[in-house]
Amino acid sequence: MKVLSMIQPWASLFVLREAQYETRSWKTNYRGPLAIHTSKKINKAVCSHRAIQALLYKHGYTVEGLPTGKIIAVCNLIDCLKVVENHQTSAILEDGREVSGNDFFLGDYPENGYVWVIEGMRTLDTFIPAKGKLGLWEYEEE
């Protein structure tokens, strides 16, 4: 299965659906099943933001309790859209949809960046320890 590694707290907020989209500086032509992996790195500066702490707490997480180095969820990657406009508090994607609110706050939307659109997010009952990699990578059970 294809896997995407993400830094915490972004990975958990994405899996918890506080962020509808994953933003990347690169596009992918891949469509299909995608596992979400938490890298070992936690962005401590972001985690010190009260709004981030509140979003995590809403789901029973603390910064100290965030999973790292594990595959925590699976979903389906259904599209990859270019950001065509950034208005500082919202962004417009190539298909005309506007991104605002928490989705904008929890992402990075520079013009010519990319938004990964997923559906069917499902948190795993048991997280799978795995060593992450850059880009999309293939998970193979050991």
C-alpha cells in the first residue's frame, strides 16, 4: 500500500478530519488506497499554539500523547488539485472550490502548491510501527 508520512500534529489533525485536505508542494498522479504515517518528528512550535492544542484535546489527545513512527489510518486519495489563488485567509483551487476556516488554518496554500483530496478516512484499531520515508512510499509487512 502507498504511504504518506506526515509530521505531528498535522498527521493526527488530518486523520481526525479537522483538516479536510493535505497540502503539499508537489503533485502526484497516484489515485487509490493511501496509508497515513506519523513521522518521528513533532513540530513543537505548532503544538504550543492554543488553537492546535484545543483541536487535539477535543479528540482526547495531548501533545505528549501523539503517536509517532506509526501508520495510524487509511483512506483513498481521489484527486490532487493545484492552488490557483491565495487570499491570506482563503484559497481557490483549480476546480473552483474555496478553502477557508480550519482547512485553511491547518494547511499551506501557496499559489501553485497542491491539495490532496481524500475520502473514507479510517483510523486503524492498532497502529503499525513503521519507519517513514520522503514522498509516497510502499509499505511492506515484515
